[in-house]
Amino acid sequence: MEGVVESEITVLVADDHPIFRKGLVEVIASEPDLHVVCEAGDGAAALENIRRLQPKIAVLDLEMPKLDGLQVARMVRDSGQPTQIIFLTMHAEDEAVNDALEADVSGYVLKDSAVTEVVASIRSVAAGRSYLSPGISSQLIGRRHRAEFLARAQPGLASLTPTERRIMQLLAEHKTSKEIASTLRLSHRTVENHRNNICSKLSLRGMHALVKYAVEHRALLT
């Protein structure tokens, strides 16, 4: 691919709505390490260009003419091609999310937050992690997939104990340590100890960083 620096993350964007697609491309292209190598308006064109250009990441609308996102993802998977797939969709229903996970996609981003999340999702997937929009409750993910997805998305979260996960949930709701202690019927000192352990497991420093992490990963904490 001419003009592509080796360290750049190459991206294909496919969506049948030109204005929405152009907006995403502009956001992605504004990042110096991200390079949009192709746009596509339907699934067939997306698949052809994924095979031809072999981008590192393909951002696909789940619902497209000719071939939908799921069909493209399955064909890419079955061919053994290394391109990682991120789905864009209006749907957060159980069946849609689990269909995406069955196709071994690495990211699932809701369209109403795509402009603000697409760069984060691309960076996460390019780094070998998975990405799930915070707007999608992890309760929608079938148990069969949840542990695997969590381990890929944020390995540190998978190491938390049930009590630590509950504390993180409450921190995501902006509860204070005193309020958490009251809710869980623990001493304030015990909550502080749990907080320190969580920070150690997640390589975080300070309360602000912990709360920020809890809020950003709320969907994976339930």
C-alpha cells in the first residue's frame, strides 16, 4: 500500500450512508498513526477491498447491501485473513451482540457514539484487545462469550474478585468510599484496602484514575 508507514494502523471503513461514512473517515484520518486505505458503500466492495488491501482493521456497518457485516466478517474469518473486524450498529440487542461475537469480531460500537468511540475502538483492537461500547450492557453477552471477551478486552478486570468488581461498579456510579462501605457493610479501611488492591491489579495510580477507569469500563463490570 503506497504511502503507508509501517507503524501506521491501516483501516477500511464500510457503511452505506455516505455522510456518516465520510464523518467517520475524517475522525479516523485526523489521527497521525491511523491511515484509511479505503472506503466502501456495501459489503461486497468491503470484502473485495479487505482481501486486496489487507488492512489491519475493518470498521463495518452491520447492515449493508449485497453483503451484511456478519457475512463479510465470517468470510474474512473463514479465509484466515488477519484483518480485525469492528462492527458499527444501531442495535444493542442480545441476539445481535452474540451473533457478532460468534463471528469472532474484535469490536462492537454503537452508531450513536461511533464518532467519539471509533478511534478508541481501533486502537484497542490494534493492540490485541477487544472493544465493546459502554452503551452495551455486558448482561447482553451470553455467558459462553463473556469470560473470553472480558479477558481479551481488559485482562486486569478478569483478575478482580467479586467484591472488587462490586466496588468498581459502585465507583462507576461515583459513590464515595464511605457510601461503598455502607452499601456493602464493610469497614471504611476494608474498602480502602480493596481499592488499593484494584489499583495494583489494573496498574492505576490514584482515586481519580480508578474512578475514570470504572466509568469507562462500566459495561464490562456487571
